[in-house]
Amino acid sequence: MEDDGWTVIESRTILQDRWLNLRADDCLTPGGVRISPYYVLSYPDWINIVAITHDDRLLLVRQYRHAAGRFFLEIPGGGLDERDIDSEKAARRELEEETGYIAQSWQLVGTLYPNPASHTNRLHTFLATGAERRYQQRLDAGEEGLTVHALPIPEVLDGLRAGLIGQALHVSSILLALRVAGRLG
């Protein structure tokens, strides 16, 4: 099995703003095949929070997702920004801002690449236990109408196959974190 990566001959920025960077790479594979352009999307790293309350409920948020044109039930999370040097601090901030909840215990349960074929960023999943509401939501622009829901863990698990959570990265975060928390077989 060959471990050599592709050689980038040239790289051009197509679009760059606060949300993403799209570049076109001219690449050469180890076998000598030229692939041009190969588009790469660079985003900041993302965080997902699987927060469990004292009464064994999973915190979810319902919010509008414009690309799909509908509302989704999701776990709290968001993108790291330039001020975030610590992903756990960012996760704590996101949970509090989106839900008004804080949690007693925090654990990083995994870091995965959402789509390593075309995206450079990583997704950090945190398990937050002992969550309780302490504050009012402080929503960012674009999060208007975001609502908080605390559902029993078995209800969420039973609903996964039926599409209760329509975001694949959130489903994987839920399953990974609940496994670490001992809530899955």
C-alpha cells in the first residue's frame, strides 16, 4: 500500500471569506496522473456537543438550515472562530449561547474529518454531562427561531433510523458520545 500523497503543482484561491476558502489545486498523483482542478474547501474546525441533563435527557436544538430549506433537530455546536484556541472552551461557549445550559463534566470523545476528500476541517465531539439551564440564550445572527428541546435518550435513539436527527455528523457524534457515556450496548 502506497503512502505517498499527491504533489500540489499549483494552488489558486477561488473564493475566500469569513466562512470558507475555496481553492483549486493542480495535482500530480504518485502514479503520474495529473488532476486539475481539484477543488478543496477550507472551513474552520467544528464542534458538536452531546449534552445530557441530570434527568437523563439529551439537549437538542431545532433550527433552520438554508441549504436544505427546512428546520432540523440537531445537537448544539458550531464553528470555531479566530478567537478560539481551545475547542473545549468553544464548546462550553456554544452550549451556553445556544441553549442557556452549562454542564458539570466535559470530555472530548473524538475528532473526525467531516469529508477528507474535499474539506480540510475537523469535527471535535464533546460529551457534556450534568447539564442544567442557568442562562438565557444568546443567539448569533442567523440563529433566530432556534429552540431548545430536552428529549429522553431512548426516544432520540429510537428516532435516529426514522430521521429524527437529519444531520449525519450529528448522528455520528450522538452515537460516539453515548457509547463513551455507557448508554449504548
